[in-house]
Amino acid sequence: MTGAGSSFGALPQVAPWGLAASASLALVAWAGSVLRRDASLVDRFWSALIGAAALAYALLLPATGARAGWMGALLLVWALRLAVYISWRNWGHGEDRRYRAIRARNQPNFALKSLYLVFALQALIAWVVATPFLAGFAVDAPLGAVDALGAALAVFGIGFEAVADAQMARFKADPANRGRVMDRGLWRLSRHPNYFGEACTWWGLWLLACGAGGWWTVVSPLAMTVLLLKVSGVVLLEKDIGERRPDYRDYVARTNAFIPWRPGKG
């Protein structure tokens, strides 16, 4: 791949600027969370933290071709949609119960502790997730079949997640559904179809980076998938939901946690 070696040689100098961009935005978000006494503000900034790192790479790296354009456009659509949706969903609801639990476990001085327990950690993770852009913005390699597959997978993932979020929003907006389990639409096929769509998006972006020689950025979709399945996603959300909603146990018995599939008999 012509020029890949020389372009990648600059990455050790460029990568820290991505972390600095994410960390700077996280610091702003942290200050806002202290004023609002709401650490869950970090969720609204999550996609922007990734976008900040990617923007730093776009400004510092030479690629301006179709791959960089596709990756930048896909990131912009993903980030804006997710930020708007989370902001709308959380508006007026105060601090999310997950962050209330973190706050309770880390007294006194949680305001200061949240800087590294919540915001610095999220900035670091966002920096890792943004690594496909470090490769994709470094090399103007011609697009190929792998890139087409990556773009298609990312578009599918963004759309799948958006549909899942919209279905859940409509379900929650109906007072008749209070206390009930959402098991319609995409949620009939997966307990977390939004997370499945998210994972598809990042595997797709990684494939686009691979076309520029960035196979090593696989750390990004792997980290995102592990987070969704084992850390802040499925495991955390389902930790005690069976106790709060007994019907959810039946839902678990008949529905895949992640990959959409026809439901079982329960």
C-alpha cells in the first residue's frame, strides 16, 4: 500500500492529540456535571468524546480522499443521532440510577472523584474506540470491496440502532406500558437490539480502516463489543431488572441478549 508506512510513522506523535481532545471535552463535561450534580451528563457527551479524537486526527493527518470522507460522514451521523437521542431521553429525569449508585459508593468528595472515576475513564475509552480514524485519516488508499462491506455494515448498524431506540421511545411514551416489558419489533428478536446496531457500526468502521492498512485498530470494535456485552451494557442493565420486573425473566428465557434471532418458547 503506497505511502502507508510513511503515514503510519507519524501516528505515535498524532495519537496523543486525540487523547488530549477527548480529555479536554471530558473536563468541560465534568465541570457541567458538578454544577448540575448529575454525573450521567457524561452519557450525553459520549459520542462527542469519540468525535473530538477523530476531529483531531482529521486536522493533523493528510488523508482527504473517499475513505476519510466516508468515515467522517458515518461518524458524524452516528454521533449526532446518539447525542440528540440520549439528551432527549434523559431531559428532566435527573441523574441516572447507575450513576447515583456510583455516587453513593464513592463518598465523600464524589464531585472530585467523578473526574477520574467517570469522565477521565470515558475519555480514555473514547480515545481507544476512535483508533480506526487514526488509520483511516492517515492514508489515501483506493476503496475496495472490504470498504464497501464496512460502509454497508456501518450504515446498517446506525439504522438498526436508530430504529430500536425509536421503538423503545414510542413504547415508553405510552402510559399503558408502564411496568411492562418491551418485546415488540426489534426487541422481540433481541433484548438489546440497540447495542447490536452499535457493535455493527464500529465493526463496519474498522473494516473501512482495514482498507488503509489499519487492521491493528481492531482494538476499537473489540473494546466496544466487550463494553456493550460485559461492562456498561447488557450485564449492568440486567443486573437487577428481574427483581424489579418479574416478567423480564420470561423475556430473558425466550429472547437472545444480543444477536437478533427468532424468539424461543420461553
